[in-house]
Amino acid sequence: MKATETSPLVIARLAGFLYLLVVPLGIFGLYVSSTLIVSGDPAATAGNIMASERLFRLGIVSDMLAAIAMLLVVLVLYPLLKPVNRNLALLMVAFLLVGVPISLLNKVNQFAYLELLSGADYITGFTTEQLQTLAFLFLRLHSRGANIAFLFWGLWLLPLGWLVFKSGFLPRILGVLLMISCFGYLIDSLAILLGYSVNIGMVSAVGELSFIFWLLIRGVNVEQWKKRALESA
């Protein structure tokens, strides 16, 4: 899709729509995890998940769809923001091209959890308690893998925010909010990886939601976008 062949307003609203899809998909995945996983209790967690295995699997699929949707978002945003600075737009894409595979491959840990508790004939030599504890370890690994992926969910917002700030066809305040969101994700993820508990996720959500709804409702200033496109040609 070439930005010169498609209205920037259409591109902006498509990006906003795809970005909006990520929100319910991500929330559902978080809901499933918070409902079924009992912190520090492998037995209770195993009971919950095996009693609601379909729900657990739906949560995995929901997270995977959210990651794929994010990939589509950045690919749609690229032609919209490329006229501002091509290199920064490429960096924005690159960060998500790293983060999305990490997020998708990390789901293997959740499938490993189900496999260990499946009761398959080839899993022998372990007591039920041992299997539940080992399986719980994979959930912990999944959580840490998600923290690593979230570093890239944050990093892509920095070039995105700067591009929006400098664009002239989107409000500068949106760029500022997106860059703040970047540091919110980074602080959250790094703190957890370093053994601290910090939760400033709501700060990150404000910038992203503001950007989403601006794209959907207002789109971009088409005349200003065309001006930037001509300057960068």
C-alpha cells in the first residue's frame, strides 16, 4: 500500500481501527490470566486451568491475535509517518518486528503448561504435585517472557511519539503522551525483571488510547500531510 495512492485519512482510520482491536484482545487475555492463575499456588492454578481449559486456550489465542494486530498497525502507520522521517519510521517498525515474535513464541510456555498436565502416557515418573509445580514454572517463564516483549511494546512508542510530535498533521500533545507511554512500559518491565514491583500501566494506556481515538475520529490534517509528503519526495 502506497501512501501516495491511498488517502492518508483512510490510512489513519485503518490504523486506529486495527489498534483499537488490540485493546479488547489484550484485556481478555489479562482477564483469563488473572482469573485462573493463583499467585504462588500451583495446585489451585492447575485446578482452575484444567477445569476451564477452553477459556485458557482462548486467552492464549486472544494474546496471539493482539500481537498480530499490532504488527498490522505498525505496517499501516509506516506509510503515514514515513514523510516525517523515514529512518525513524523504519526504527518504529523494527522494534515491533522484534517484539511480536518474542510475544508469539512466548506462548509456547503456556502450551507447555497444558502439555505437562494433559495426563499423556509419555509423562511418567512424576507425582501430581511435582507435575503441577513444574508446570507452574512454565507460567512463571511466560510471565518473564511477556516482560521482555513489553520492552519492545514500549520502545516502538518512542519513535512513534517523536514522529507524531514532529509531523505537523497530528497534534503534538499526542506525541508527548506516546513518548510518556514508552517510558511507562519500560519502567514497568525493567522493574519486574530487576525484581521490583511497579505498576504504572495506566500512564501508558492514556497515550495509546488518546492516539487510537484521535486516528479514528479526527484522522490527520490531509493538507499538512500532503505538504510533508511533497517535502520528503
